[in-house]
Amino acid sequence: MAAKGAGGRINPAWQRHNRSLRIVNRNVFRWSRTLWPKLLKQRNTVFVAAMPKSGSTVLMNALTRASGYFPHRLCDHHLQEQNILESQLIDSLSFRSIAVSHTRASKVNVELLRKYGIRCVVLTRDIFDVAVSMRDHIKRESIWNSTFNAHPALLDAPPEAQLDAVIDLAAPWNLAFVSEWQRADIPKHFVRYEELVEDPPGVIAGILDFCGVDEPAQTPEAAWRAAVESGDTRMNVGKAGRGGDTFTPEQTERLKALRRHFPETDFSPIGL
């Protein structure tokens, strides 16, 4: 059926056909979005929302090995991790999946996690260490990331100016991340990077228990060891506490001043 008739005019019959198809597709999709979560409310899903540079890559590696679950993004690209896509949730209904991403607790994200019965693990790290590690990432790897995109001129700036940019542009995202997840009204389990470094098997076991993984594929100890030995960790230094020595007093106060925008939020887990 041709879309256009004589003289380039839209074919009325094609318009009616297209409109009918859109109505059918919309109604079927709405029906499926409502029914499928109810039929499969108890999902086999491990989801970790992580601050950037918080050890999320090595944790993902270890959890994948320990759980035996299949890695499956809830977003459509690693540089667009802010939003969970319902289509990605639907695509993973038939298998056990695991996702680790830098995702904030927006209204839509929380509603989707609640709708599909997914519990959330929240991974945080000392904000001073995060900032320094992010600065190093920009210099060594890429100006593109899911938090902010640095201007190319930043690569030639002095280290102190690079850290200034991270404080101004990335730190607010991280504080909002902590504040939003603390307020999110869904089952959640908080983990700190410092705890992960100190006791990897204990942290992994706690996550598996919280997410209902009853029959792990590997022990937490074996999974962590294999993840580290694989070399797929993306850790710059992997040392806790190095950020505080890098900040100037003025930078420290400027970062701490951001807390005023997030009343009643406990920032002690990230060193504020």
C-alpha cells in the first residue's frame, strides 16, 4: 500500500491503516506492561546502582561469577545510565539477570523497580576519593562519562583546575545520588566501597542474600579472586583515603558546602 497518492498527497487509506496499527500496538504494549510484572513479580534480578569510580566494574565481575546470572543492562548504553528502560526490563523477564550502573533514584526509576519487584543495592564511596579518581579517569581514559562530559580543554588544564571542574560539575550529581537513594521508598541495601575492599566475600555474600540468590554458582571468595585475577577491574589505584590529601582547603570547603542543598541527608557514608 503506497503511503502517497498522486501528486505526493498522503493516501487516506494508508493513513487509516497506519492509525489502526498504532492503536493496536499501543494497546498490546500497555496490556503487556501491566500484566507481565504481575505474572512475574518475583524476579531473578540483581541490580546495583553505583556511584562512579566506586569499584562497580570489579563488583559486577564478581557478582556475575558468584550468582551465575547473565549480565544485562537496564539502560541502552553505558553513557546513558541515568534512566532505566522498561523495554530492557521486559527483555530480561525470561532469564536471571544482573546489572550494575550509575543510576539515580529518579521518580520513574523507583517506580519501575517497584513495579517489577526488583530490590536495589546501592554502592557508594568516599566523595573525595571519587573526585580524584574521576579526575584521573578524564586524563587517562576519556572525557566522556555518565555523570558529566568534560570540555576537551580540561585535558590541558593544571591538576588543581581539573579537580575544580570535577567538584563543580560531578560532585553535585554524586550528592544527589546519595540523597535520592536514601529517600527512595523501595527495598534497598547500602554497601560502601571501603567495606568491599576490606571484606569482599562478606559484602558479596550480603548482596546475594539480599537479592535472594539461593544457589550461588561460585563461593564469594572464589568469585572475587577470579574477578581480580581477570584484570577487568577498571581501578585507577584502588586505595581508600587518598583523595583527602589531594584537595586544597578551599576545595574541601567548597565541596562540603554542597550539602546545604540536600537537607536531612546523611552524607557520612561518603565522608562528608
